[in-house]
Amino acid sequence: MSSRIGSCVFQVAGKVAKKVTGSSARPVTALAFAALAFAGTASAQNLGFMHSSPITFMRDKDVASLQQALHTALDNNADGQSSEWTNEGLGNPVPIKATITPKDNADEKGMHCRHATVTVTAKSQDQSWLPLFCKTAQGWKMERQ
């Protein structure tokens, strides 16, 4: 299967951070780009390795469901307590699963924040991130580090 990362504007701490374009219309969440958010030269790097990464197989419903699972884990899980997520029943023929593990609680700029390890698996490929999320009036937002 040939696919590319679709056109997507993602937000980091409520600000538009980057626009990524490709040949298909698959959305990509800010979570998926946590590893790239700190890399100012990402556009100059060879990102061909991402061609078959788990995020390239995610559809709108997968992204929305995973984000909801992430927010639930951030709200309810104790430090180190993992939650499992799958895209079963969402209409995607590619099985995708994730493990979400909040790591700590902290105050950042007057907001309640938590790091969370997020590992997504699809087609025997794993991707892991450890972003910082802070609770705002609009919900959990990923902070740029």
C-alpha cells in the first residue's frame, strides 16, 4: 500500500506550528508530530522512514478516538498506569493499537500538566512519544518543549 502523510495543520500549545502536505488526505494529529515539534529543521530532514509508520495508516475516526483515549487517561490514570486503545470497529482495515501511560503531574505556567508515553503500533511498526500535555480551559493541549 502506498500512502503519504496528508495535508494537515497541527497545533502546539494552541498555536499553528507547521503545515505538512502530501498526496493523500489523511489527517495527522499533533500527537503524531510530537517528535518533530522540537526539530526546527524537520523539513530539511529525510522523512522517508515515516512512509510506513503507524500514523500514515490512521484515519479521521482513529485520530479522534485515540485523542479521546489520551484525554481520558490524562484525566483518570495514576502515574505509571497504562490504558490500551485499538481502532477496532472504526472502519479502518489496518488494525492499530496504542498504549497510553501518564508519567507525572507538574505545574507549568500555572497549568496542571502531565507527561505521557504514547506508543502506537500498526503493521508491526511501533512509534513512541513522551510529550507534555497541559490542561487548559479548552482541554488537554500538547506543550512545545
